[in-house]
Amino acid sequence: MEEKEILELSEKSVELLSQRKFSEFRSILSQLVPADIALMMESVPEEWKFLFFRILPKETAAETFVYLDNDMQKSLIQAFSDSELRQMIDELYLDDAVDLIEEMPANVVKRILRNSSADMRKQINEILKYPKDSAGSIMTTEYVDLKRYMTVGQAFDRIRTTGVDKETVYTCYVTDANRILLGIVSVKDLLLANSDDVIGDIMESNNIISVNTLEDKESVANQFNKYDFLAIPVVDSDERLVGIVTFDDAMDVIQEETEEDFAKMAAITNAEGSYFKTPVFTHARRRIVWLLFLMLSATITGSILTSFEASIAAVPLLVSFIPMLMDTSGNCGSQASTLIIRGLALGEVRPRDVFRVIRKEVAVASLVGFALSVVNFIRILIMYGGNVNLSLVVSVTLFFTVIIAKVIGCTLPLLAKTVKLDPAMMASPMITTIVDCCAMLIYFAIANAFLPYLV
């Protein structure tokens, strides 16, 4: 549903709530999915939010709650009675309950855990013990498990009995008495089989793709893209099935990692939370660290300019080309780094491919640099009265600067990956600062060599 339509419904909802036309209000909500209801609820004035939420059917309320932002979740939890909170937690899937606990302050977490069932508390604590960026931290233990000796009919009976509380029933996991993962069978396989067929005969037992509980969650999310999974099993070091990661959680990871990479590429640290809800001081704190570093590192460029004062004094016109050379080199370096960071994220490029990458980028840079240099040479000739020597100095500098910028832009992300750093750190701001220094060194080295012909 379009955002404009949702805003119109929000206004209508407030009108219905104020007139206490609850049945008509419920009929509107019955036509919407939880994600749209959450967006609609966020547009409702503060004084109506709690009543809005309380009127939702129990299951719909739990599903909608997951899509609300952290601040609204916190305010609702604080407004709930213990029985209301207990009912809502019981309706949440385990992984959603864990996500909620990780985002809430300690006093709210204590209340959530106090109102959770003993079994859910045990499962929540089990998942919370895994490292934050691991597969174990995003998995759910709510999956359908079968035994290899079951018939298809018995399997369907088990799905009907336990499936209502599971996050997905489309893929079932076959385990032995020790929970060792033996195979996978889809509901489609079961539907197409005879009711007396044995699960062990129809399950997929070869090349089972699973992930370890400690595997990086971004790597797990990328496997969904590679294999088109709806869910992927998570096993411990003894190959025991302990949970599954579902497609929706993988998408959350990809979104989170993308936002984090964009923040690092823009030289911002820890960019989390809503833009408008984040205080000005927090925005400033997140940006200032990198900006200070980049500002101080830019003094190197100033030092280079100072060391070539004699050349600048002899030919002041040289200064007018510095912005163009620095901008072009920075843009070329940023292009290369962006492509390599993307390749690393998608698994198309690996650190061991460094020499292949350099060869390719040098070839690309040579063509790009030649084209830019020729255009620049003609431009300077026209603008500066046919000064061939000046045109040659600037154009040759541009050619070599483009090559150096491309090489630096492609190697720094690979180097970061090799030393276990996030390649996104080596994006535009960092690359630009380093390449600017190199551009100035090349420029004045060539200018000094040609200085007798320029004066």
C-alpha cells in the first residue's frame, strides 16, 4: 500500500477512535498487513497509539509490534499490564523476542523476561550467549523436526500438531535421537509422496548446506542470495541441529550491514537509529572523529605544497590546476574502491585476487587516463594561448595520477579485508585523502622536471 494511502487511513482511524466506532476501525485494519498497520500506527497522534494497539487482534498485535520502532515498542511495553505483556510475548516468535530484548534498556528487559514463560526464557538466554554478529544470535529454535523412520502421514500429523508455533513449516529437518542433522525435506516433497512413504527415502541427505552457530551472520545472509533458501539450518560444532535462520532475518542482516557500510563510506561511525530521533550531539559525535582524522591527515597535502613553494613562485599558474587534479584523482580512486568493496561483499573478489585486480585496474586506468589527458591537453592549449609545455605537464600528471589513484583505490579495500578490517572503511574520504597527496607529489615532481621550459 502507498504511504499516502496509509496516512489517509491514519487520519480516518483517529476519527473512528474518537467516535468510538471500534468495529468499523477493525474492519479497516483487517484489510492491512502488519507492516502497513505499524506504519499507520506511527502516523497516529501519541494519545491514540495505545488504544490503537489494544484494539488489534492478539496475533495481529504481536506481528505488528515487531515492525514498530524501538521507542514505540518501549512506550507500549511500559504501558502494558503484566498480563497484556505476557500475552504479547507468547505470540512473538523466539527470534523476534530476542531482537526486542537486545534493543531494550535493562529495566524493560527485566520486565519482559519476568513475564516470559520458563521455556521461552531458557531459549532466549541460550541465543543471547552467542556473539552478536554470529549465526547463533539471529537463529530461531522454532522449526519442525522429523525422524527418518516416520511415514509421510506421520510427518503431516507432526506438522499439524507442532507447526502452529513454528516460524516456518515449508522446510522440515530430519534428525536422529542426538539431534544430528541427517537430511532436509520440503512440504512439497511430502505432498507429492504417498502417505506410507518413509521420510528417510524421500529426504535430501546429500550436500546438505548448513552453517555453524559461530559463523558470521553477514556470510550466512549471503548464502540466502546464493542458494535461494527460505531457511538455512544452524548446527553446533558436533553437527547437532540447534536452530534455523529464516529469510526475513537474513534480509534484516543485509539491510543492517548495508546501512553500516554506507555510514563507513561516508566517514560516519555507528550510524544507528532514526535520523530525526537521533539528538544533534549524537550526530556530531558520530561524524567528528573521522572528520578530525581526515582534516589532520590533509595537512600532509599542505606540507607538500609548502615544500614546492619555489616552483609555485616561479610559475604561479601551476596552482590553478591543483583542484582539477585532486578532484579527478579522488573520483578515480573512489570509483575503484567502490567496485572492489562491492565485489568483496558479493564474494566476486577475494584478497588473493589482488594482482589480477591491479592488472585490470591499470588497464582501465590507462584508457581512462589517456582520454582525460588528451581532452585536458587540448583544453589548456585553447585556454592558455597554446602553451604546449604547460599543457604537457598537467596532462602527463593527470595520466599518471589516474593510474595511481585506481591502483590505490583497488588495493586498500583488499588490504583491509586481509587484516580483518571492514573494507568499507577504505571508501571515498580515506581514498581521497591518500590519493590527493600522491597527486600533488606527482604533479610537482613533473613540474620541477619541466620548470626550465615553463618559466
